[in-house]
Amino acid sequence: MTSAKQISAKGITIIALLVLPFIGLIVAKEWWELLLLPAGLLVVWLTLYRLDWAMWFVVLSTPLSVNLTDLTGGAGLSLPTEPLLVLITGLVIVKMLFMGEYDMRLIKHPISIAIYIYLAWMLLTVITSQLPLVSLKQWITRVWFIVPYYFVLGHLFLRDPKNAVRFLWLFLVPLIIACTYTMVIHSQYGFTKKTSTWVMFPLFKEHTSYGAVLAMFYPAALYLTFRKSSWGFNAIAAVLLVILTAATVLSYTRAAWLSLVGAGAVYLVYAFRMSKTVVWSLAALVLLVAGLNFSYISSKFERNTQDSSDDLNEHVASVTNVSTDASNLERINRWNCAIRMYAERPFLGHGPGTYMFLYAPYQKPSEKTIISTNGGNRGNAHSEYLGPLAESGTFGLLTFLGIIITVIVVSVNTYQRLDDDRLKGLLRLAFLGLITYYLHGFLNNFLDMDKASAPFWGFTAMIAMLAITSEAKSEA
């Protein structure tokens, strides 16, 4: 007992002799940032020995992360999430390659294979890129988003399906904190549309990415509110849902609203148990009617002069204004640039992440707006589909569509196999959340952000987990 105390005393003395001079040096030189080193070492230890805790911390901190570029103009790194994502990615790749610690059912799943093909083609276009360093950074960033948010979360979901609900709570609660912060700031300016574009800073860069994440997680909030659980959890979820609804409306993000309407339409397919034949017939009918009335619809759009407004009805009406609304016209300008870039290099594209630096010469003076720029500092292709087309060519788009189609097919087949209402509810929320982003992707692209990548790949992992577990039960 005495020797143990002596050893303990000696250990404390040695640590003190090592640490105190270090602290003295920090104070003398005013290197205050180094005071974060102990916390950093603790996080490294946590990641190495309790990967699940580290991953849950990342999920919890993602909605509240802050990008250094937005604050300082320096490196485009989100803190505290991205350094942890890099560490988790490196550790997971080592474990997958050399230790075989991950569930091979997830590694070999069709959704995972679609992701491998997508990343492989993206890597090939890095090699042929016009800006190789930019493209390499973009590819590495995509990898360190996909590995933790898809593979690690998928592994945790497979270990215990309750982890899927844990993921929802851990992301939703800090997201509501971000919403509350945004609305408090917004209230100081009278909840006007003009100020809605920036009041979420620095937690979100601007309102479109903010709205996209709110819309993606809206089905999850509905699920947590109405699922069979204790009244206390349902009551808390209901309060969070009310706040999320208010935040979504006050974001003035038209694309987010439209994506929720689209997700609602998809939900009707579930609610009325429509067959595939009915769904495809309705889709064909809508396309046929739209095609036959294309000239009329185009002329209505061109005659619409309603600009975005504080009035919600007028703001919704401005969605189809392609004659005077600067936001809509700039989006069309970016799309046209992407198409021209694709026409120049249709097979391999210009390289991942290069659009914002290269699109300026492809603008036409007649298509420019008051918010157009020739600098690579204000946005991207405003499309999750045209962006890859311009940057990675035809197969860049096809490989991304391959992921979406695989997820949809797997979701439909899995839903038919599931007989547990709770698991069906999980599948619905994940699928509908993804539907909001698939639709939002026609108008914006945010998968280079941790805040959008977390729910996107997390919901994808949830669907893969449900598919794997349902297959295992059907084979048993």
C-alpha cells in the first residue's frame, strides 16, 4: 500500500516537472492555442480506444461546428469535426485493411459497392484534373465524410439498431440549438427575408445550406414525435419539431420547402400503398402533361415577375420567376456554365472541386446577374447533378446517380420485407430525409459540408443496416 502511494507520488512529481515548464513556456510566449493540446490528446486517445464515443461526439458537434474559412479566411476546415473525421477515417481504414474488425455485410453491400465505384471514378478524374491539388483535396474530403458518416455509423447501427435512434437524437438536439440561435438573431431584425440569408452565421454559411439540413432532418423529427415511446420523449420531440418547423419557415429557403413537398408526395405512396405500376403510371402522366404543355408553362414562368419577398405567399410564387429574380437567374447562369464546361470535356470533366475556380470564362454577358462574379469565391454549380457532370464528366454524374438508384431500390425492397413497425418507421424517415436532398440537389449542392454529409450518409447507412438485418431475418 505504501509503495503504491510512493509510486503514485513519484508519478505525480514527474508529470508536474514535465507539465509545469510547458505551461510556463505557453504563458511566457502567449501561445494560448497550445492549451488545447491536452484536450486534443484526450480526443486522440478516445478515438483510438473508444471509437464509438468519438463518433457520437462528432455527430453531436456537427450541427454546431464552425468553418475556419468563414471566420478567418484561412484553411477550409470545420472545427471540431473535421480533424476528428480525419483521425477516425485513418483508424478505420487501418482496421478494415489489416484487422478485419468491420462487418463484412456492410462492406459488401450493394450501396457500399456503388459508393466504391463513385469514389474510384472521382479519383481517376483527380489524376486528369486541370487543378490536381484542388481535386485531390476534394476527393480526400469526400472520403473522410463517407468513411465515418456511412461506414462507422453503419457499423454502429448493425451492432445495435437502437444506435440509429441515438444518432437521430444526437444530431437533432444540437441542430435545434443552432435553430434557436438563428431565430434569436433573426428576431432582432424583424424576421425579414433580407436578413434571413446570413443570421445563421457562423454555424451555417448561409440560409440555403441551413434550409437543406433542416428539411433533411424534418422526417426524423416527425418520427421521434409520433413513434411509440415514453410520453416524456414524445413531448420533448414535439417541442423540437415545433422549433424545427418555425426555423424551416423562417429560413426563407424555397428549395427546402419544395423538397419537403416532394417528400410529402413520396410519403403518400407509402400511406396509400400504391403499387409500382401505379407510381410509374402517375409519373409518366405528369411528365406527359408537362411535355404537352411545355410552351404554356415556359411562357408562364417568363411572365412571372414576382421577386422573393418577406411575404411567404409571394416568396413561394417567386420560385418560378426566371425573368427578374436575381437568385433564380444566377442559378440558371451557373447551370449553363456547367453544361458548357461539360461540353468541352464530356468524358473526364475538369476535375473534382474545380468548378468554382474555372466557370467564370464560361459565363455569357447576357446571362450575368447583379450577383455574378468572376472570382472563385461565391458558390458552385448550384446542382448536385450538374456539378459532377462538369467536374467528373458523364460517369461522374452516372456514378452519383448509381448511389441514388441503388438506395431507392434497396429501400423499396427492404420495406416490403420488414414486418416490424418500428423498423419500417426508421426506413421511412431515412428514405424521406434522403428524398428531400435528392430533390434539393437539383437546385444546390452541399455534400462538401459536414453538416449536410452527416444526415445524408447517416441515413444511407441506416437504410443499408435495415436491408442487411431484414435479409438476415428472412434467411433465418
